[in-house]
Amino acid sequence: MDKPHTINDLVELVSQYLNEENIKLITKAYDVAKSYHEGQYRKSGDPYIQHPLEVTYILATLKAGPNTLCAGLLHDVLEDTDMTKEEMAAEFNAEVAEIVDGVTKISKLKYRTKEKALASNHEKLLIAMSKDIRVILVKLVDRLHNMRTIEFQPEDKRKRIAKETLDLYAPLAHRLGMYRLKAELEDLSFKAIDPETYYEISSDIVSKKSEREDDIEAMRKLLVEMLEKNNIGNYQIKGRIKNIYSIYNKMVTKSKRLDDIYDLLALRVIVNSVGDCYHVLGLIHSIWTPLPKRFKDYIAVPKTNLYQSLHTTVVGAGGKIFEVQIRTYEMDNVAELGIAAHWAYKEGSGYSSEKEQKEIGQKLKWYKELGSILESSERDDPLDTLKDDLFSASVYVFTPTGDVYDFPNGSMPLDFAYRIHSEVGNKTVGAIVNGKIVPLSYKLQTGDVVEIKTSKSTSGPTESWLKLVKTAHARNKIKTYINKKQRDNFIAAGLAELEKVCKIKEYDIKLIDEKVVKEFFSKLNIKTFEDLCCEIGKGTISAQASLNRILCITDVKLDDAQALKQYSEDTMSSREHKSSKNDYGVYVDGLPKAQVKLGNCCQPVFGDTIYGYISKGYGIVIHREGCPNMLRSDQERFINVKWDLMFSGKVFNTTLKVFARDRRNLTADMINTLNYCNVTILSVTSTKTKNEECLAKFKLQVANLEDLNRAILALNKMPEMYSVERIFK
């Protein structure tokens, strides 16, 4: 292993291109990072600060700017220490903090190597998160140093990290044109995953190294002679090193032996100008026979990662096959360093991050239009269907476990919730983004970690939710729920009406089965008993006319106004002798003067479905449906009761529990909302939880269930609401 670098080594390197002020900033970043990482150690036993120092040294070899170098030194501070992004921005600057924050978000990504599609998702995420592409540069170099020290990891983790590097980070380096970095990442990964094959190929290369070097030297001398004879000045010829993983890939994909791979014998001719490149190419082809279909002109049509060169394969010295690459010095620099060759920091050159990003965007076309890079990908990639600019088309967010989801710009937490599962969406009461509670109207940002708060007791989606979603998927799920809920309410109301009519006519409602419904109502597209109850509940047909049709009593139309009027008159007539004689408007069958009391445990209001319970000493206690005391009581003591529809004038007590995202003046605004409803507020209690949530109770007086439901709906329309519900005491 190479000797570890020191801060003095780093300062000496950056002094070659940075001024004194920037060097002081970098030494300050080193001191801060060392202080925060104090007491932390690597698996190798080295102090933790050695890792960010090595990362930054590699960045300095690429002539990265001062803010990038500071980010390199600090890149693990936000993740592994208690320093905050805000503190880092105050200590250095916002640019450094943003780069480190981007690297931290990438580091939190949980990668699953078995899922290739997910690997592509990660590529999307890395690119989308890095509107400042320096984030990717720091992360790639961070991964490079980790791979250089991977032998200190246990075998299972070593292979997992290596597979991730091979699937994700090496291709990303390739897309950035950083050949050197890409090749080293590939070889280190291959060595960790399959050391036996790695050393086998390496040994074969070494065993014939002398022979290959002789062949290359013979061809090099002939090239020098040719260039000198034709007055090509200022040239350079080098042997090209092909990395071991590339050799392995060709052996596997093309089923070839090592000796059959053409470009093992390769030379690179570097000249001054593009004109010289084509001149040299012509000279080579005039002397040595080129192999068909092995010529590529990447100067006229550069690769999307900025790579430019002429490639040709010829039968050269001694009848051996050689690959020859021809390029300018600038092209060679870009081929080795990729986009890093363009962003090398130059002191006093009017540098700014905005200018740098603009230049990178102009040179690296796929950075703005991802589609072009995917077309040139050497592996299948599900992203090739993307047509729009990634940055404007989508945002990419995490689940708390690290899975990645993409959404259109403007999407909100409810879009995320319904993407996870429709039940999660339906039971959503709030959202936590990056550890902080946010309103459901919050617009998701790339890199957000989103957690959805749910509750089994929530009343579910409302019409207002349709304004809080961007995706058609979420909108359809909400509409489906609301329609089903409304249908359930209509069915319940229709069933109650039909039961009343059947009881008056002394007809057993159980006789109205599917067969009867189909026989009498199929022409109205009513196919089931629930459909019938739903239409009655909507008011589109009457319960009386429906029963008359079944009994063949009359031939009136189901929506005949006369039938509705007759039903109303029949109902009124039947109730003339059944009016209540108590203060609550409750009629007890057979007991017109019964002593009645409303249950304090469930606080029924006029319009609730109710039951009477014969209680010793209290007379008949009225409970509403769902009251827990009903389940624990003697079922034989329950009797039928109903509201007197002619009753009016009484008010009923009830209690609402409200769960909401807290904010200033929230309680006052809830009180104002209720004051606009037809209810009276008796008392209010409100508490603030640890999670910045509001838990409030409102004791109200209402005239009936309809007014109470309007008040609940009004509260639910407030954007802070998680849930509003009546409670049992």
C-alpha cells in the first residue's frame, strides 16, 4: 500500500494552483474535519481523518477548486458527526455545505445489487441529485479510496460493495469520461468479487509481458520513423494499458482467449492538431493494412462523455495485429480525466460555480438531456424511454428504508403515500420529510426522505385532497375511495328507508333478495340489493314505490312524485299516535311516557342511529351505534327506540377530538371555523405534542347530526388537519 498522505502533502500539491487565501480555507476544513472525527477509526485502524484526506488529495490531482476540496475533507461530517448543514454553511459557505449535503444523501442510498432496474434508478437519482455535478465527483473519489482499502472489510461486505461499485459507480465514471478512475474502480471491484479469475488473467498478462513489450517497441520504432520522415512535429507515442476487467469482459462476451484479443497490443499517437490526426491516420493506412469494420472516428462524432480519438486496427510489425489510437494532447487529457479536465480550477480566471456548471452543461450534453447518453449505453437500461430533461421532468425521493421513487415536479406527500399503497394513502394523517413534519401541501424535492404518518381512526380522503395531488394514480385512488364512501352512506340511508317502509307494510325485508331485485329493477340497471338501497339513499327512487313494485300493488313509476307524497302521508299518519313525550325527541315503542336519558358515554345527537337500554334506577338510557358500553352490557335489556321526526328545539352535547399539524394561532382559527357553523362551543382544550402536533378537544352543542357533520367537514378542510372525529368518553 502507498504511504499515507499528510496535510502537508495536500498543501504542497494545491499550492501549485491555489492562492494563500484558498489554502488557508482548506487547512481550516482539515482542522474542522479532524476535530469532528476525533476518536473515530477506519477498519484498517487508521484515524478516520485519513480517509477524507486521501479523498481530497485525489481531488487535488484533478485540480479541483477550493470549495470542492473543502467538501472532500468534510464529506462525512454531516453523516457521521453532530455538525449540521447550517453550521457548516456558517463556518465555510453555502456552496461547500450543499456539496457535502448532496454526498450525504447519496451515501444514505440503500443499494440492492440483484435488481438491475433499481441500479438504473440509482443512476437517475445520482444525476438528479447532483445539479452541482461536483457532488458526483466527490462521491466517485470517495468510492475510489474505499475500494483501495476494501481488503479490511469482511468478505460478504467486500463483495457487496464491489458489486455496487461495478454496477453503479464505474459506469457513472465512464459516463463522465473519467477513464482512469473508471478502470481502477473496475479492476478493484473485479479483484474483490472474483480474485481467482483476476489473478489468473493478471498472471497470463505478466507471463507474456516481455514478448508484448518487444512487439510494441518494434511497432513504435516504425511509427517514429514514419512520423519523422513525414515531418510530423511535437508528437508522442505511448503504449496503451488495457485494464484487467475490460480484458475479462471481452473474453466472456466474445468467447475469446487472451491471445485473440486485438487491442492487447495497442499504441497511442498524440499530435498537435486535428489535421495532424487525420494526416497520421492516412500515413498508417498507406503502410499497414487496416482490418475491415475496425475503424472509428470519434473526432468527427465524439462520444457523449466528451471522448475524442481516431481508432484503427492494422496488421503491423511482424504480422501482429495492433490497435492504434490517434488524438491531440487536449483530447488525450480529456480521455484520461474526462469532464474533470474541463473544470480544472484556474486561479484568477473569473471562476464561479454558476459559470463552471454552465460550461459543463454545454460540454456534457447528456447532463441536460439524459436520453442521449442512454442511447450509447453498453448495457440494457430502462431509462431509454425518458425523453424529457431529467431535472425539469421529475423529482426523486427516498423511503426511510432507502428505496427510490420518482414523481412529476409539484408532487406532494399524498402522491408518495398512494404510490406506496392505496391503504397507506387512505389512512394518511401527516407527513415527515427529512425528519421534520410538513403540511400535505408541501412540494417534494429531489433527495427528500419521506415518511407517511397513518391512523386507523382517520376519516379518510376528502374532496380537498384532490387539490393536494399531482399524479393521476393518486387522484384516481382518492376518487375511488370518496365514491365508495358516498355509496356506503347512500346504501345505509336507503336501507333505513326501506326498512321503515317494510315494517309499516309488515313485509320481511329479507325476502328482497338478488333474484327479486333482478326481476323488478334490472331495466333500471339495478342488479343487486345494495344497488337498490343506494338509489333509494340518493333519492332517485322512493322506498315506498320500490316496495309497491315488488308487491305489485301499484304500477306507478319509481320516481313518481305522487308515490313519494303518499309515502310521506302514510309515515305521518302512522306517527300521529307515536309522538314522543320526553325532552329528547326519542320515541320508545309501546312506552309513550318512558323516562329517557341520553348516555353520557357516547353523547348521541338527533339523527344518530340509537338503541335504548333499560337501566335500573335511570329508566331507559339512549346509546348511539358503536358505543363500547353496548358491547359490555346485557343484550336482553336493549329495546327499540327511534327519533321523533316531529321533534325540534332541543340541543345535544357532543365532543370532537382534533389531531393536526401545529402552527401559530391554529386553535384560534379552529374556533373561528366552528363559529361559522351552526354549533355552540362549550369548552376547548389544546395541547402541543413533542412532534410539533396539536391535539385538541372541543365540547359542542348541536341541534342534530347534520349540523355536526357540517362542522366536522369545515374543520377537515383546514390544510393542517390530520383527523377530526367524535369520541366516546
